[in-house]
Amino acid sequence: MSWFRRRRRSFFDIIEDLFREFEEDIRSLEEELERLTTRFQAEREGGEIRGPYVYGVRITIGPDGVPRVEEFGNVRMFRGKPEIREEMEPMVDVIERDDEIWVVADIPGASKDKIKVRATEDKVLIKAENGKKYYKEVSLPAKVDPKSARASYRNGVLEVKLKKIKPAEEGTEVKVE
């Protein structure tokens, strides 16, 4: 009979659970970063300290109504522990239009000639180096023509525009033997 009393979880309950889990992750990340910072300061050579340490999240609601948490920066959780990487992962937006897909990435401080963009039918790979190193592999929501890719970089923002591949609606007739 207890299953009759079970309350259906509301959207706000899900968000509250998400934030509670997020707070726990941030707390453990802060503790681990404090430990790593202390260790790095003890190991510093010539007054140089490794860094900066950047960790950020962006929370959005997807088209299906489910909250999504996206991380960016050079601190990643690996097997429950933070790992500091040399490359910074930029914050990226993927915008899908009728016949094209835009990938917009924040890469402040990079030189246009030091940015490398590689496109396949279902991914875009972004690398940049100019003092800071950036690296991001972006999965695309639809197949694109990699040869149609056009990229521009202004004021620290990289925009990559790609044309979608139109699927053949008619298909190929298969002879039944």
C-alpha cells in the first residue's frame, strides 16, 4: 500500500537534487584544489607557481526539459578527483538553424593565426595556443558538410558555421530476390 502514497517528483525537486549534488561536487573540488595548491606551492621552482586554475559550470534546460550541466576550464573531475590540465576547455554554444549549425566558442587572448579548427561530419575540434592553451571537441547535433565550414574570430569569440547535409529523402530502391 505504500506505493499509493509515493509522491511524484516535481521539476523543482529534480532541480533541488541537482543543486545539492553540484554543491557536494564543488565542496570536494575546493578541498582537492586547496590540497593541490599547497603541494604546488611547496614544489615551485624559481618563484613560478602553476596556474591559473579555472573551473566553471553553465546550467541550461535542454529541449527535452531536462537540466544540463556543462563544465569548462582546465580543472576536470576524473574518477571522483579533480585533475588539472594544461589546456583550458572553452565555453561553447552550439546553435542549430534550419540548414546550418553554428559553433561559438569563447577563446580570449588567442591570436587568429594560432587557432586551429578541424571539422568532420559530426564533430568540430578546436585548438588554440597563445600563452594559454585551449582544446575542445564538440559533438554536433546533425551531420554537416566539413568542406562548408567557415570560421571567424573577433574579440575573443570564435564562430564556426557549417552547412547541414540534407538526407536523401527518396533513398534507393532495393530489389527483392
